[in-house]
Amino acid sequence: MKNVDKIPCARNSLLTGIAGGAGMAFIRGMSVAPIVAGHWFAGTFLVVSLGSWHICQAKIEAERQKVAQIIESGPKRTLKKDLDTDTVSLSVSTSSDSSATSKS
């Protein structure tokens, strides 16, 4: 539990779940017994935290795919070393693949 802040999306998801659970427990606590309000807190906390974490993870994955697509559609650069003259040259080849540059 010491390193929970290093897990992607964990901090925001837990805080969102706590806030949602506290709000629901407060609302339910006005009309039911405190133990029942506590059950509502626990249930709401779980649902909101897991939902928030799942949405955040989906956004991260979509961003990773977008970055990978941008990198893939860029020009390919390679370094070539000429052993005879001991020089290094940069070679850039552009991709004419229409699937990599198509708009979505």
C-alpha cells in the first residue's frame, strides 16, 4: 500500500471512489440506519473506483495506440556507417503506405 501512488490511475480512482461513496453514504444516512449507510458507502466506493480506473486505463491505452500509430507513420531514419571512409550518414525513407497515413 506504500506505492499505490505509482500505479497509473490509482490515486484519482481511489479519491473519486471515496468522494462518491461518502456522498452516497451521507444521502442514504439521512433515511436508513448507519450500518446500512456504511454498506452503501462500500458498494458505491467499489463501483465508482473500479469504473473510474477502467475508464482511465482505456484512455491511457488509446493514447499509447495513437502514439504508436504516429511513430509508425513517420519517416524511417537509419544510420549507416561507411567502413572505408569511417563516416556516418543518415538515411531517411518515407513510407508511401496509404494505411499508415489514412485519416480516422
